Amino acid sequence: MKNFVTAMVIMLMSVVLSAAEYDPKETIGAGAFVKKCDVPVKKHKKEVSTYLIGAYVDVQMAATKLVKAGFEVLARYPSHEHGTTLVFTNAMMKAQANKPGRGFAAVLRLYVDEKRKRISITNPKYFFKAFLQDEYSQNNADAVLTALNCEFVDLKESTDEWLFSALPQYQFMMGMAHYQDMLSLAKGENSDLVEKARNYQHGRDVIFELKLDDNRYLFGYELAEKTKAFLDKTGTQNGAILPYTVLIEEGTAKALDAKYYIALSYPLLDLSRFATILATPRAIKKDLRKPFK
């Protein structure tokens, strides 16, 4: 009887610990991860992939897996008729992005590709390195990768890739925008800018709102149908590029220059294909300024 009771206690403790690993409210701390698993993080080559490609799961299952991995799903956005983008974050990602000019690193994206029957996740090593610049933390990137690999097994590297060490200085070609060459959309009191951003079109065009602190907010925005049609030319396989984000901090509403952000998200994009969307960066800037007029 004593052995039976002991066995039952061990079994119950195991169940409780297993449930704790999947607590949706639990978030990843810097240099740590929620789920304990034996999936090693692969060392990247000199080039790092832009996306992690995985087996198809539907939108609901993808969201469930992200929550189990310790992430908060901020939005489910139909970025294309053949796919949906899930925008997600966690406590560590928000903390590392809560610095001047680093807010865009607060989120990652997962694209459920209905056309190709696969998923595509923005690689934290790639986008954190590009957006965090010299404040990039390998431990933080590895922690996020570990959590993702625990839930989404057998993730493969995309053919899209770039030289890891060159990501902080990335530009499509000489004379084009770098990360720091952000678009200034509006200036004013932070609270006024946040209010305008939040209430534009009665909130219909706000895909998500993420508060990093009292003076720093990241918004996801709906672009005009004609503007976001560039995906059909650049490739819907990288649909996670949308929704477009706006950062409000230090009395300025800003966004990544599309000539930088689109090229960064499509490193295989050549000059001839880029030429087919020459009007897109200007259209995106025009769309993103509308809330602040």
C-alpha cells in the first residue's frame, strides 16, 4: 500500500510539472526557455536563414503551439488570401526591445501558408540581429529558437538567407536605406500619437497594439488593399512580412523604410523583381501617415 501511495504521488507530481511547462501565462526569460526538451539549437553558418520552414498545421493549432511554447499571440492576420500571419511575443522579447530604436524586435511572426501547405517562422537570429544591432543577444535568440523547436519539430532553414555579421548594416544596394533610416511619420506628444494610432478608422485598421512601457508602443497596421498587393509580385511565401508595424517613442511615430524592410524580408529578391514594386515604398509611407493627420 505504501509503495502504491508513493507511486501515485510521483505520478501526480509528474502531471503537475507537465502542466506547468505548458502554462500559457508563463513566458520565456532571458537565456532560458519554458519547455524542457532535448532539441539542440543548431549553430548557424556564416549565412543565417531568414525563415524556419515547418510542416503544415492550421491557424488554430499554430496558435496553440505558440502558447504552449510560452508565447503570447498578439494577432491572427489574413495577410493574403492564401495565408494567415500570427504575430507573437514574450516577456524577454518585449524587454530586449524596450530601448530606443529597438521596438521592432518585440515581435516575431508565423505564416500559415495554405497554398504551399507549410508554415514559415521568422528566424529570431536573423531579425533580432538586424533590428537589435549591437545589442543583439545570442542567448536570447537561442532561447526563442529552443522554445519554437520544442513545439514545431523538424524546422528547416529557408533558402532565403544573408551573411549573419552583415545584417546590422543590411541594405538592398548602395544608396538604399539601412535599418536606422526609419520613416518619420509624425511628431508630437507620445500620448497624442498613441491615441491617434489607436483610434484611426475607429480602430478597424489596428491589427495589434503592444505596450513596451509608458513611452514606447508598437502597432501593427492594415495597409490598403492596393498597397499590400505587392506580395503577389515579391512572393506570397514570405507573407509574414505583414502586418506592417509602427513604433511610437520619444514623441515620434516611425516605421522601417519599405526599401529596407521588404528587401530584408526577401533577401533573394533581385533588381528586376524589385523594379516591379517601385511604387510600393511610397504607397506604404502614405498609408502609415494617415492615422496621424
